[in-house]
Amino acid sequence: TWTMVNIVEEQIERIREQIGTEGRAICGLSGGVDSAVAAAVVQRAIGDRLDCVFVDHGLLRKGEAEQVERDFVAATGVKLHVVECSDRFLTALAGVTDPEEKRKVIGREFIRVFEAAEAEVLGAAAQEGEKVAFLVQGTLYPDVVESGGGAGTSNIKSHHNVGGLPEDLEFELVEPLRTLFKDEVRLVGEQLGLPAEIVHRQPFPGPGLGIRIIGEVTRDRLDILREADAIAREELTRAGLDRDIWQMPVVLLADVRSVGVQGDGRTYGHPVVLRPVTSEDAMTADWARLPYEVMERISTRITNEVAEINRVTVDVTSKPPGTIEWE
Ligand code: XMP
């Protein structure tokens, strides 16, 4: 639309002014809409002087890494550095079952990996005598309001003590989405030709599938959950329910087994829980009344196509008292 074109053009002008004709910027991509749109706008403004970093921690859903590495790059032409480090995350998560501990481990590893990549990119810039490093963030208007409007260079410094960089290198934030709401960000993303899978992606937690496996996170369990989750998402889309359902986590009860029967044989597999919810802002949520036919298709397909799963259940708890995620 006309206003979105204006917003994009205006932001591109601003970014050019802020970063100058020589400066370089770095942006971390998560697979989500905010960082993708922020990166795409900055790419339009400064082209190859933007470096994007994507940490593939192995906890994403099926196809999501490819969406970033292939489709997003094809649509935008951004210079992307992929850090594949699922081994590192799995090693760090070995034996961890407590939800908050999982978050801590994943968050810690993520920052370490990102900062190492950042140091590499920015180190090269610093060697060329640059004094300012620009860090692109997908901060939205509601985030600005929530944090009192004070976002800027100061608060980023505290958690960006990147080792190996000259001390006089200063960080400056570039926040092209600072005045926008989520739906406007999606419009800008469409305007810039980003893949629909990214622009209309439902909310997905940073710790990813790691907090949807109840019990220890292992590679086998991730593979099982990834397949079940892909089927559930596919059927939700096929039923045309993507816009009605806020989120539908699929949760693997990895330490629970139950008896089943399939063909001539007895099975002893794991259950998954479907957690479809409707919500305005994730603060509260209602369990979604999915049509029976949709639940049936999901159940039939998961139990047929994922050998380790022999039971599909549905969570009918609202928030409160239940949270959206199980961990
Ligand atoms: P809960 O489970 O608290 O989730 O009802 C509310 C919303 O937040 C998402 N969520 C997270 N997002 N890191 C994130 O980036 C997290 O650790 C995390 N935990 C929950 C959840 O998917 C829902 O949209």
C-alpha cells in the first residue's frame, strides 16, 4: 500500500543517514518476522555493508532453517553467515530437564555463538579503522513503550561486551521498526517481497522445540517432535485456520509411554499433546475449539507417519491457569 511504501522509503533514507556511506552493520536473524523485516529494510539501505548472522541451534521446526538460508536470502540478497551449532547446544543441554535451566543454557550458548560471529565480522570492520559498529534490532513500538522509550546505545552496551574488539569501538543501534506495530511490520515485509512463511509465521519461542520436549532434549526426540509438529502445522494450514489460531504448540511427553495397538502388534510409544490456543497478546489465552475433523486428521497422520508416537491428546486448559507452552 501507499503508506507502507512511504514508511519503507523514509526508513531507508534514515538508515543511510545514520550509518553513512562507509559504515557497516550486523543483524542477528532468528527465523521470526521482526528480525527478518528489519534486516531486509537495512539491506535495501546499505546493501552488502550489512552482515546477517543466523545461529542454527537445531531447535527450530522443520523447514525453518531453509526458509532463512534459502528463501530469505533469495528474496532479499542479504549477506548471510550461518553458524550451524546443534552439536554444541545438544551437548550443553545433555541431562537438563528443568524448564528454566533449559532456557538459561540455550540463552547462554546463543549469546556466546552470536558474539563470536559478531566479533569476527566487526573485527574486520575495526581493522579498517571504523569507530562505530551498527547493530540492527527488530524492536517494535510496543517494545519501546514497554521499556519506557529509553532504548538506545546505552542499554545494548551492557550485554554486548564482545571480547577481542578494540575498546573504543562503539555500538549504535539501528531500529527501523521502532514506530511500527506487528501487523504493520508484516505489511512492510510483504512490501519487501519476503516469503509468506516468514511474514505470517505464528509466534515461536526463542528456546524453540527445546521447551516442547518434556524431559531431556536429545537429537532423536527433536526429530520425532519436528515430524509431528510439521504434520500438525500442515493440517492447520490446509483447514484454513492459521489466522484464527494464535499458536498451536505440539508437545512431546518424552518420558511417558503408553500401550497401543497397530496392525497386529502391540506398541509402547510416546504421546504428544496438541495445544491450540486463541489469544490477543499471549498474556491470556483460551483453548481453541478445533473442528473434530481437523483433530482427527492430525491424530491419524501423526500416529501413522511418526513411528514413535502412538497417542495424540488435546490440551483444553486456558491461560490462566495453564501457560501456552508446557515449560
Ligand atoms: P507462555 O507459555 O508463558 O507463553 O504462556 C507466552 C508467549 O511467549 C512465548 N514464549 C517464549 N518466547 N522465549 C521466547 O522468546 C521464551 O523463553 C518463551 N517462553 C514462552 C510463547 O510461545 C507464547 O507466545
